[in-house]
Amino acid sequence: MFGLCLILLSLFASAAYAQGATPAKTEARAGAEQSATSGDALLEVNGDVARPLKLTSADLAKLPRTTLSARGHDEKQRRFDGVMLVEILKLAGVPLGKELRGKNMSLYVVVEAADGYRAVFALVELDPDFANQPPLLADASEGKPLSKEEGPLRLVAVGDKKHGRWVRQIVRIVVRRA
Ligand SMILES: Nc1nc2c(c(=O)[nH]1)N[C@H]1C(S)=C(S)[C@@H](COP(=O)(O)O)O[C@H]1N2
Ligand SMILES: [Mo]
């Protein structure tokens, strides 16, 4: 009888512990994940931002996804998947939407590639509240991850007639004020 009581008591105690411990455990794990994966960051965001970021593919996977079709430099129509570039800037705490006025009209964004190639966008070109065809940060095309030459991340600047700002192999986004 005493043995049974002890078993029941320990079961109850462990259930209560598990319930109480769950949120703390989740938080601790989230924190550990951030530091464990920061070494393999896909994309850095810095400059004039509230929150500089080092994003992993896991971080990117949490953002809302967009699919679109666009004609590449080879004139072929392709399907691209990824996140709108503005989603990255939202995470970094860059002023957007109603805040994108006044002195914030001179904010611009430098998109930097692994080969040193860089292209510039005015912040207003990225905000769907402001621009007609804001660019997509693509990680896949035709259902497959982008090739090493093109990706892992490439800009699809759908609003442009030429492809000079379709930056391949993007490694960094820098926000600056003109
Ligand atoms: N990283 C990187 N991206 C780049 C370039 C570059 O030299 N380096 N060239 C740009 C130019 S000028 C064009 S026209 C397109 C060509 O796109 P494609 O590689 O799909 O043909 O890529 C753009 N993106
Ligand atoms: Mo080009």
C-alpha cells in the first residue's frame, strides 16, 4: 500500500513538474537554438536598423512565403519562391508602412553578394504599401532550392525591366540613411 502511494505520488509530482516546466524549457531551448545556429547564418542584416540580425534557414522558414512568376535574364519565365525582402526588414525593425515618411524617405538598402556585387534600393521600393512590385528574396525556383551559383538567396526584382538588381548569392542587407 505504501509502495503504491509512493508510485502515485511520484507520478503526480512528475506530471505537475512537466506541466510547470514546459514554458521554461521551451524558452531555454529557443535561446540555445539561436546561439547554436548563429554560426551558419545565411543572411546578415545590419546598418541603420533597430535589431541587427543573423538569419539561419530555420529563421527564414518561419516567415510568410510568396510565390511569383518572372522572366529571367535568359528571357525564360520561371517560378520563384521565397519571402518578400520587406519581411526581413520588418524583423530588423526598419520603419515601414505609416512610418515610411518624412526623414525616413531617405533610407536605402544595400543588397550585398558573396562575390562583392552590390545593388541599392530605396526603402520605399521594398514596401508593398508604397511600391507596386516590391522584390522577392527567393530561395527556390521551379520547386527546387536555388543552385550554388544563383543562391542560396537571390533577389527577384520584378519591378525592373533589366536584371542588374537580381542580385545572386546574397549574404548581407545593409540599411543606410542618405
Ligand atoms: N552576385 C551577383 N549577382 C548578380 C550579378 C553579379 O555580377 N553578381 N550580375 C547582375 C546582372 S548585371 C544581371 S543582368 C543578372 C544576370 O542574371 P542571371 O545570372 O540569372 O543570368 O544578375 C545580376 N546579379
Ligand atoms: Mo546585367
